[in-house]
Amino acid sequence: KKYDDRVDSVSMDNKATNSTQLEISGSIKDDSNLIEEKTLSFEPSAEFKKLELTGEEIKNVFDHYPFTPKIPVKIKADGEKKIPRNAEFGMSGYVQIKLSGQVEIWNKNEKEEN
């Protein structure tokens, strides 16, 4: 919470692997409405797709504890669906935090206090 005013945005970049032949969709949301509902893409892609939280949403998360987001996933299936034996489904990604201003994380000139 000490540095929440320095966080401009947080982005979660992700890409999916999906050879199941199922149409899968989802979102990320929370019951407290600290963040706007964000759509997750489960479409197979070689490129990362960005899901971004704004500085205001991050401040809301820092100011309210606990933050318990939910990720409901829907599988659309009409009639009968067969999944190949070697099918894969997965998601990989990373988180990027964009800051503004300066944050001192260490200062060799400060005296150690015991």
C-alpha cells in the first residue's frame, strides 16, 4: 500500500493453447466491483494478448482487503463434441507492472538500525 500511488497500470499478457475443438470463453471479475470485468481470450494464438488493470483499479485493490477475483470459464457445446485423444488446453503468460516516479529500494548511505 505504501507505493500504490506510483502504480500506473498492471497488465497480464497471456496466450492460449487449445486443440480441444471446444469454444471456450471466460472473464476475470470480483464481487466487490474493485475492477471492471475483463474478457479473457482462450483462442489459440502465437501472440500474447493484453489484459490491463488501470491505476485506479490497482488503487482499489490495494485499498480493499481481501481482493478475491473470480475467473468463470464457459464451454459452448451444442450436441455431441468429441475431443481428440492428444488434445491440449492451457494458458501461459506474465504480469507487467508500470510505475511512475521513483521508489527507493536500497540506499547504501543509510545507517543500519538494529
